[in-house]
Amino acid sequence: MRTSENGIALIKRWEGLELQSYQDIAGVWTIGYGHTETAGPNQKISEREAEELLRRDLEPRERAVGDLTSVPLNQNEFDALVSFVYNVGAGAYRNSTARKRLNRGDRVGAAEALTWFSKATIGGVLREVNGLKRRRAAEQALFLTPVNPPIVSDPKKVAENTRITPVEDAPRRESLGDSRTVQGAVVAGGAGAAASTIGRDSAEELDQLEGNIEQGTGLTEKPGDQGGLGAAGGAPSGDGTSVGGPTSDDAGATLPDVPGADEGTAPGDANAGDSGAAAPDGADGAPPDAPAATPPGETTTTVEMGPPRPSKHEKHAVDAQLQLALLIIILLSALYIVFARADDWWKYRR
């Protein structure tokens, strides 16, 4: 099949005629009716030469349309596709949605997909070009124009009937997953669930910490019956038993028995009877950092100490930051939903 004079006129109208070479908006050297293969700087041709270049350029485009299309085409469909390939190239047509839809028999969908090629990279930026948009609309219109007038009186040709009174039916999305409102709601819901979980866990940890302090088990986050220190685990004693934790055979810190503990004397007042004040480090000739000697006849209790843990204030500060970030996500999601609904109303009035 060859391009008709109607199709050639369409290409001429949108390509324009330039008898002196120039660079188009994409920086490609062009001459004649959009000829680029042999164009270069400082070239001049006549109108007859431009016509010859056009018809020569049409041949590979016509072969591409015939080779890549597996359904029969009428003259208008063929002309529109040749104009399309003349502009975008055979490679773009091969990978296009328009060709895939057309080969499946969806001619209306193929015509719609032609209009998607309305942008070009200019100066490294992808932008919509009004001239391309109008050209795609003209090619779409030619593609959908019947070669012969439809027979509207035939009931079997109802799909081709244009005299039926139409009603507006705005396009809708194929699934809920494509709805921007649903997408925004999912993100907001997920962020809200995560924020509430972090808040609940932080509140439970704070309640546990306050309870441990009230029970005298504030040395650890765990209660005494779960391995913590304090009243629930038993007070330190001199019988060699562990205090709510590992036995005296385990390696760890040593807690000496304090003389006078039964009389209520505080550990820091063990030498109160000698001088009334604690002796400074190294007063007895021992190095300041040397461990205190255990008096003869007394037993010690060893408790395994775990690695240092982060401060409660630091942990809850991080939790608060995470909650703030999640609240920001929720706010942005809500704004996105509002924008999506307003945009849908503006476009589809629904």
C-alpha cells in the first residue's frame, strides 16, 4: 500500500517546507519537508527537490507500517500511521501501545494511543510541544475517518452509527488500586497504624519504668521476678545467694555484704563510727581505683551485669521523632487525597 495524496498533504502541512537547512527545536538538522537523513548546515534546495526527498523518505516508512501491522488497514488508517512513523520513527512505532492495540483489533484504542506521543526532550528536559499535540490529534482524526460512509440503517452496524443521541459518560478507572484517593488513604492508614503502635509501646515502657521505680526495682527495666534487681528479687544478704539473677558462680560485679545492715545502717555509713566521714580514695595506701578488700569471714554475692543500654530519654526522643515523621506523612496523604478529588472533579465533573 502507498500513501495517498491526502496523506502526503497531511505530512506536508505538519512538516512545513524549508528550502534552507536549519536545526529544529531538538537540535537536529532538517531541510525540505522534515528531511533529516542527509541534511546538514548551509544547504539549499528547490521545492521540486524537497518533493523528491519527501517521496523518497516515505518508502521506508510505508514498509515499516506494512511489516509491523498484522491487521488489514484502510487508506485513511494507513496514511495516518505513515504520518505518525514519519515523525516518531519506525522503532517508536514498533514499541508503541498504538501498534499493540491495533494488532489486537482495538482500533479506537490505537487511535487514542497515537496522541500520547506529544512530548519531546528539549535541552535535556522532557516537555509537551503544542505542535506535536495538534499533529497527533489530526492523525487520530484521519485514522478514525471512515473511507466509505457508514450504513446506519443496518442493525448489525450499530457500532458505526453516529446518528444515535449520545450521553456523557466520563471515563473511570479500571480498578480501585488506580484511584489516587484509595492510594492516599492506604498510605495515611498505614502511617497512622505505625504511629499508634509506637505510641502504645512507648506508653507501656514508661508505665513499666514508673512501676519499677515505685517498687524499688528501678535499677532495671524488668521487674524482680523476671530477673531484675530489687525487692521482688530479694534484698542482698550474706548467705551467698543471688539477688533475682545469676548465682554467685557467674562472673560479674561483686556486691559485698554491708556490716550493720540489720540495724538499718546505710552502706555509705559503714565507717561512721571511726571518723564520721568516708575516707578518701587511696587513704589506706591502695590505689584509688583498686577494689575494696572483702573482710575475712564474709561472703559476697555476684550479679551478672549486661551491656550498657541507651538512656530512656534518648529512646523516647527517637520514638517521638518517628511519630512526628509519621504524622507528617498522614498530613501529606490527606492533602494528596483532597488534591486528587479536586483534580478528578475538574477533569471529569464527577
